[in-house]
Amino acid sequence: MRSETARSTLVASMALVGAVINGAYGAHLLARFADASIDAVVREVLVSGITLELSWAALLLWAVRHPLRGRFLLPITGGALLLGNALHSYALVRFYGAGLGDATMNLTVGVGIASLFGLAYHFGGPSPVALVGGDSASR
């Protein structure tokens, strides 16, 4: 049986990884927003990106403090990361002239990281024995 402390640590660790990733993306977008050469249309898109990245980082920081209640954020985070990574891989080939090898490597890394979020969600949950009321030795 997995202890509550081990489950909490696993979920909190992955939530912290996600918060750092989202915070870094938010900071990067904020730096781009401050760039005077960015046109108004791109700047408007950046506003949404900055807001979403930093808000999601804040939610994940909440999950670090309350891991067993916030573990539901992990598969959502992994799914969003995977979607963003897939779109970036497509853009590498379609718009930036990168080869399929580069896009495949990028997508592979994204799948790996997204899988870690899914695994942390799965293993951070209650054990199957706890779900059915405990084992006979605990009664």
C-alpha cells in the first residue's frame, strides 16, 4: 500500500515541475510582450498566453500545497502540454523548415513529460484497497 506521504510527495513534485514550466513560459511571453518590435495583433495574443500560463502556474502551486486535493490538475496539465507540444512540432515542420526528425524528437520529449504527469496522477491516488474500505487485517 502506498503511504499518504509518498503519494503527496509524488503529486507535489510533479505539480512543482508543472508550475516551473508554466512560470518559465509565462516569463518568456512577458519578455516578448515588452519587446517594442512586436505588433499589436501579436501583443494581444501574448496577453492571453501570459495570463493563462501564469494562472495555471498559480493553480499548480496550490496543488503543491494541497497535493491530494489538487492531483486532478496533473492529467489536465499533461494533456495541455502534449497538445502544445504537438502544435509546436507541426509548426517546426510547416513554418520553420525543420525536418521530421526534429519534430519527432520534440514530440517524443513532450510525450515523455506528459506521461510523467499522468503517472504521478495515477500513483498519487489512493490505493485500490483503500477505495473498497481497507483490507481485512485493518478491521
